[in-house]
Amino acid sequence: MDVNERGQVLGTLVDADWSTRQGAVWDRGRLTLVGGPDTTVRAINNRGQVIGLTDGRPFRWRDGEVTYYGGAAGSQVVLLGMDEAGRLVGFVDNGTSRELVTWAL
């Protein structure tokens, strides 16, 4: 869960048995879904950009548009945060080592 200075609230919706996750943004009384099933959201910046993972793949969402970022095949990606420009920071864990990674358009 995260909140930005504009009052937008980011969270994750789950079904009754916690088997499906979906990201969501609550903004001025309106709920907007982010990503598809099996989406985990991590942060929202003051520009309303959301970062998260869908099927283990990092993405950035803004106004209904999704940009996916590459991850190493067979590795786990962990997102740590995002700056106001929309650059992502996280790490990739391949099972034997972890590498700090940044993603930017």
C-alpha cells in the first residue's frame, strides 16, 4: 500500500481465498484497476505512475497505459521503489546472486 501527495491510494485487491491479486488506485472516489490477475503493486509517485509486478515481470502504469521492463529469464525481480521521473530501482535474484538494477525509458 502507498499514498502520494495528491491523495491517490495504491493497494492490492484479493479474492476471498487470496488466490488472485489485482492492483488498484483509489483517486477522488474512483477505483481504477491496475494490471491483470496476479499483479502486485509496489509504489505510486506524485505523477500518478504505479510500479509493480505482473507474472514476475516489472511494469510501470500511468493513465491506463502499461510499460513492461525486462527481467532475466529464470530470475526473481524485486522492486524497491520509483522516483518522480518514473525510474524504477530493484534487484534481480538468480538464485546464487543478487544484482541491483535500475529501469528507465
